[in-house]
Amino acid sequence: MVRAIEALLPAVPVSRIEIKRLLERPQDLIVRCLEPRQGPPLGRGKASEGGARWGRRRVEVYVLNMGYLKLLLIENFKSWRGQQCIGPFKKFTCIIGPNGSGKSNVMDALSFVMGEKTSNLRVKHIQELIHGAHVGKPVSSSGSVTMVYVEENGEEKRFSRIIRGNGSEFLVNGTAVNRSMYTKALVEIGIIARAKNCLVFQGEVEAIAMKKPKERTQLFEQISNSGELAAEYAEKKRDLQKAEEDAQFSYNKKKNVAAERKRAKLEKEEAEHYQELFEELAEHKKQLQLFRLYHNEQKIKFLNNKVAEKTRIIGTKKMAVSHAEETMKAKKSAFGMLTRSNQQIEKEIR
């Protein structure tokens, strides 16, 4: 994984101790293109501790731990005509030479194959990257750069970018892919083109030092790829705020519940006392009703006895009345017979 950041490299030549310290850091590939320093003419100056010479520009390629850059295969790209092979690179590779010897083109080749925009390659149109195009005599209608990258397990990956017409074609291990898939494959080995976490262009180290803290933070977020987590971070922050609000709400609710529980306990005790009094009152009412029921039953029994006695007397009276009625009927019948007999006698007398 490529996790180098520009701020890790100073703007001045580094000493052997500093180089050792850089090599111990967890970055894998660092490329620097340094401006020439003012000093004695070429060949007269003394080499600096970091390897830079007076009056020369220098491109430094640091290949550190884990995976590493093995080869650059270039065809008709900028100052290279035909097929050229640069490499294999060592763990520490420094490309030096006089001005105009093509050191910056190595940087451009790396930038090109790592997906950099054309505007960062010192040309206006992508066709100008083809060898001879800058003088109006391109040697071919296409050009390409292939980067051979070796994984930690020794597996090689080839990333190729080919100039075709007004655009680019992308290959990963010889298979054509779109730009998005190509960029994704680079990200898998730690190269993030838009974050520029591998390539440090001229003046960018100084530019970082001149950035405001917020801008520098944004840069580091791009380099570390943590910017992609901004939406998730914002969501988690909202969740945290919501959780804190919920916790505060729950705490307030707990306090309210405790107060309500205390009130409810008092109300419960009052309700229980009221219930006890109510049950006691109900018991007394029940005893009163039982007392009344008992005396009513006794009174009913007494009245029932009196009614039975009266009924018996009435029955006796009814029997006497019935006997008297029968006697009266017999008397009436006899009286009727006597009356008719009397009338018959009177009739006979006449």
C-alpha cells in the first residue's frame, strides 16, 4: 500500500540519518522532483549529503517496504522514441543528470501511468505526450507507459495507459478496463491519483507549508483517503448527537419517572388506606344487612305463622258458611214446596 505524503519529505537535501528515518516509515513509493540549487558550475561543486549536485535538477524515487515499483516500460512517450525500459528500480533510486536530460519526463511518465490529469503533465493536449508531437512531427499515433508493480507476495501487476486519439485507454494485467476500474485497481495497491499520495511535484512541499490548517487537514484527509468517510463520519456524528440527546432525554425521563414513582407510591399508599377503609365500610354494611335480613326473616316467619292461623280460621269459617248455605238451600227448597202446597190448597178451597 502506498501511504506516502508530501509533508514527510523536506524541501532541502536530506542526510543519511534522515533517509534512514524515511525508510523506516510505513510508506512504499515516494517520488520527488527537486529544483536546481544555485551554486558553482556543474562538476565543480561538492555533492550534498542527500545526493543532490549543484546546478542540477534531480528526481528521487524511494521504493520502500511492502510492494514496490519494478519497471517502467515506455513507448513513444515524450523524450523516448520506440520501446524503452527503465529499471529495475532499487529500494532507493535517485535519477540525476543535467537540465534537459529527461529527468522530469520520468516523473511525467509515472504521473501519466498513475492516472494524473493531462494538465499536470506540462502539456495542453494529451497528443502532445507522443514523442515528437511538441515539434509537430509525432513518430506515431499512439504512445504508452506501463508500470510493473510487485506485490508483497511477489505477484506482478501491470498497469498500462495508452494514448489513442484524443483520449486514453487503460489496461490492468493486459485486460482493457475503463478509467474507474483502473483507478480502483491503483487504489487497491495504495495509489490515489487525486490525493497525490505518491508523487510530489515541484513546489508542492513548500505549498503544503503555506497552507492553512484547515486546507492542510483536507489534504491529509485526501491522502489518507479518509475524506471518503466524511459522509459516514457526519452520519455517525449525527447518530452520536442523537444518542447524546436520547441519553439526556432518557436521563430526564428517568428523573421524571423517579419523581412520578415517588408520587405514585404515595398515591398507592393513600389508595391502599382508602381501600382498607372502603373494605371495612363494606364489611360493616354487610353486617348491617345481615342483621336486618335476620330480623326480617324472623318477622316474616312470625307473620307467616299468623297468616297460617288466619287462613285456618278462614277455612273453618268458610266451611261453616258452606254448611249454612246448604242448610239455607234446603230450607228454601222446603219453603218452596210448602208455598206451592199452600197455593194448591187455597185453589181447591175456592
